[in-house]
Amino acid sequence: MMEHEQRGNGRASMTGSDQPRPAAAATAASEQTVMAAWQTLAPLMDLITPMALRVAATLRLADFLPDDGTGAGVAVADLAARARADPEALARMLHHLVARGVFTEPRPGEFAANPTAALLRTDQPASMRAWLDLDGFGGRMDLAFTGLAQTGLAHTVRTGEPAWETVFGQPFWSYLAANPPLGASFDALMASDVEHRAALADGYDWTGIHHVIDVGGGTGRLLADVLAHHPQLRGTLLDLPETVARGREYLAGLGLEARCDVAGQSFFDPLPAGADAYLLNRVIHDWDDARAGLILSRCAEAAGRRGRVLVIESHLDSGAESASFAEMNLRMLVLSGGRERTLDDYAALAAGAGLRVAAVHQATDRHVIIEHVTA
């Protein structure tokens, strides 16, 4: 389906050499350190799984599912109808719980109850469901620690809509815009992994690229690294006005103001045309298909026949990655209505925006750079 072509020296291409590069090796070590920290703290800090378990109990999912030993399962659409839930949101939550050992998926899109999930059934002598039911005292008692009631994950699974607004009173992005200190904290968190940014900056062969526009580039951390690694490049940082104002200060502090300008605007509006490359670093997964497609369409319009659109995202692989993919997929829905995607999903989005996948470059263990040209 995709054309994996090797450009230039083939840096970080999936079809390139298996010999590790020093930057890639350093990034791999950094990612292993971060992963070890997450594994140590995850049992103490995780709120997603406890909430998912309570929502499963509230919706009585285990009551509607056969034991997995029977070899049968219930299609998610049928389960959603019985539980009065949104089918896609319910599937995302169940995939997360399956990855955590609660429920099974005997066939794609069909779910069953394993012995752990069976403990959530209403007729269980231990009455665990009553202790977790968010509609009853047991679940509400625990929510005293969070301040939430009929909001959060339960709202998302029932309606398919992001929970952020029900908790904080405004949609995710509007809330960040209305609360500058929190917006600045978000920007800093997104830009915190220095070695990861360095690997992304070096994960693509920039030969022949003279002007790159970082679309939704925050305060310019990645763009600064790209410019530092590739002195022939000129850059434009594009984000909302308040964000690029902070970015201008950051770039000037690095002495890059002569090589980089800023554009304060929404990426849903027409973009500055004529650049050689339009970079979207972990932007597309923030949005549903309709708005993600619009962002890609704006990039395609601006890139024209000669430009490239570079999308940096994680994607579904296999094995150990599937659990983190399922968790992030659920997290994106709850926060902003976004989603994680497979490479085929990204290719389909691109096709709808008038783009074609030209190559896929493995930048880090978890992130790829998907290179597009106009179709």
C-alpha cells in the first residue's frame, strides 16, 4: 500500500541500513530510562485503569458478556446497545482493559469476560460491582478523592465525547488558551525530552529542503533542533499567537531569529504557501478524523506540487507497544477527542487530503516520520 522509498543517504528510513547511529543509540538508551521510570511508578500513579474498571462496573459490561472459556464473544456494537454506550469509545476502553488483563477479545471487535472481569458481575457473592459502581455510593465514595461525579471517563464512554469540558468547563484547547500558565506548562511538557527531539531532527534527510514550516510547533523546541542540526535550513514557527510569542523569545535566545520567523494563526486556516516542507510533530493525533483531515488538507494546499508534508507520530506496532497504544488512544479521546492511528489509518487520512505517502522513516523506537507528497 505504501511506497517505502529511500531518499538521499536514507537516514532512519525503514528500508535503510540496520547499523545503529550514535544519536539513535543515545535516544534508545534515554527512552529505556524513561520507560523504566514509568514502569516503577505506574502501579502507584495510574488513574486510567482504575477509572476504566469503575466505568465497566457501572455499565454492567460483565453481566452482558459470556465467559471467555466458551469461545464466544459479543460484538462491541451489541454490547454498546445493551450498556447504552458509544460503540467506539467503549471499544477503546475495552482494549485498554484487555491489555491490563481484564476482559478478553476472542475475535477482533468481540469481547468476553475472563475470571478477573467475572468479578464485576452483579450476581457475584463478593459484590465487587457495587463497590465500583459510579452510579451508587461505592463508586461515589471513591470519587471524593477526585472531585468527579457524572463526568470523566464515564461521560466519554457513554457519549463518545471528550470528558475534559465536563470536568473543567471548557474544551481542552480553549481551556489552555484561557489559562496561560497552564498553556505554558503544556508547552514545556511537550518539549521536555531533549534527546527525543534530537533524534527527530536527525531522523530525516533534509537534503534539498531550504525552508521548513513547523505547523503547530508550540514554542519551537523541535524547530530549533532541526535548524541547529541543519544549518542550510530556514524555518517558520506556526502556532496560535500567544504560543509563538513565547517561541519567538526562545528562538531569539538561541540566536536563531535571523533564520526563523513566526506566524501566529490557527492551522485550520490557510497556511503560508511555498515552503519545501511542512512539519506536523504529534499534532494529528490530537484531533478526530474530520479535523485531522482538514489540517492535512491545509498543508497539502500550501505545499503544492513541490513541497513535502512530514507527519511525526507514534503508531500501532505489536507486542509490548499495544498496551501503551491502547492507553494513549483512550487518553486522547478523553482529553480532546483525538486518537492514535495505524500507518494504514494515516495513509487513508492523507489520501482524503490529497496526499500520498512517499516514505516512512523510523526516527525513534516509537515514532516514525511519514513523508507525504501531493497525490
